[in-house]
Amino acid sequence: MDRELALEFARVTEAAALAAAKWMGTGKKNEADNAATTAMRTVFDTIAIDGTVVIGEGEMDEAPMLYIGEKLGHGTDPVDVAVDPLEGTNIVAKGLWNALTVIAVAPQGTLLHAPDMYMEKIAVGPAAKGLIDIEAPIEHNLQVVAKALGKSIGDVVAILLDRPRHEDMIERIRRTGARIKLITDGDVAAALNTAFPEVGVDIMFGTGGAPEGVLAAAALKCLGGELQGRLVPQNEEEHKRCLAMGLKDPRAILRMEDFVKGDDAIFAATGVTDGELLRGVRFIGGDQATTHSLVMRASSGTVRFIEARHKLAKKPNLVMV
């Protein structure tokens, strides 16, 4: 992929964030999601790629745009596209932390086509890469992460979604002496944060969405971290869906090479609301707004933080550079 595409993809997530942020704190999560999706789709049309959505808003009959299989862009470079136009719809509606607009792009045929169902996940940053094991006890994974980071177990912080299904896991983590950060939504941001020591999160556990697992794995591939996953089909219909999408064993352990084949992927995210890593959109008056984005490429290992000021009156449909 052309390296200049990285900035183009930042424009996509910026536009979606600007659109979604207008709905921050209004209690209207669907309106926020629709605004982000429409803006993201509009900007994709300006980019010189031959993109196919492999992780999106659902099937064609479930989503009007950014549906799985939809074609994006106007170029000849064939790529897989994974999107979450608004990770954290509830977060935006309530004005909470860590809502993001997110995309990952990789050469055609290299991103996992994950069905929309639950996935068990474990994620760490570069220091603990190669040491975790999703099949090992929680206690073991906490110990190896503590050792890799040169910390006592009491200084290790695990992050996971605050859900009833995680109650036993939470109790076991606390029994080791490790600390926990519970989040309401947004496990792409949670996985991403494990790779930045200054954020103060060391390992992510728990069951969340499978599409978000692919996006998080793409981000950690760029950062040198690691995510392991295992799908959790809830019924026979979901099991058959896995098989239809080419997953021969729906309960197989998924590793980094399963999520993103090869060494080329680009990940971009823009903050909608404030988070530990990215600031949210600020509407600063005078029909202007600021955004804070992260753009990374796996093949080069380059990580860029982009601060931008936008004159909204000069951006019909949030499209102009």
C-alpha cells in the first residue's frame, strides 16, 4: 500500500469523529452512529483505493452503508477495509470517556473476516508479546506480564468490560493482588492502551465483539503488541455463520497472523470524547473544531499523532482536506 494513504485514512476518521461529536451528551446514540457512518462513507469515496469492507456495520440488508462486501474508493489498489465508524455509541450519548472512530486497512485477503459475534480476547503491548496464552489461567498471564514489565503483581493493571459475564474473572484477578480498570464500552481502545506504558494499562482480558478484535489486532500489529482470540458462537446459527465465512474450526485459537496476514496494515483512530491516549473533538468557536488522531503502519512501525484544526464552513460534508 502507498504510504501516503495513511494521512488519507486519518481524514476518514477525523470526519467521522467531527460528525459524531455533535451528538456528544445528547443521549442519542443511534444518531451519533449514523452521523459517523455517513461521514466516514463520504470521505472514503475520495480515496484512491479499491477497497472492500470485510468488517463493517453488518450485512447489506442490515446496513445502508459500510456493509460487509461494499466497495469503497475510486482507485486500483485492492485492499481489505475494517471499520467501526463509532466505537462507543453509548459513550458518546452519555458524554463518557474513550469513544473513537476507527479503521484498519490491509492488502486484499489479509484481514480476518470475523462474524459479528462474541470473542474471548487477551491483549498486551510489545514487552509481553509472545508470553501470554489465552488457554492458560488468568493468574499465569498476570504473572508473566508482571515479570516482562519488571513490576510486582500488585502494580499490574488489567482492563476489561464491566459485564456480569466477567464477574468470576474480576474476582480471580483481584485475588492475585493485581488491580482492575473496568470500562463500560470500547475494547478497541482498551487493547490499544496496553501498548502505551504512559496510559497505565498492562493487559486486557474478557469477551467482547469479534469485529472489534480484528481492529484491535491490526492496531497492535502496528505497535508490536499481541492479541489472541477465540470466537464464542452462541447457537447453531452463529456456528454455521463461522463456517460460511471460511473458519473451519470456529473455536480455534486466533493469533496475530490469523487476524492480519503479512506485515502491511494501516490503522487510524480519532478521539470523539476524551480518553487516556487521544483527546476528543473540541468545538472552539468561529465554526472551527480540533481533532486528535493516531495513525500507524505495521510495515514501518511508524506511529503518528496528528492534531488538526478544521474550518468547518470550508468542508462541505466534512470532505475537503
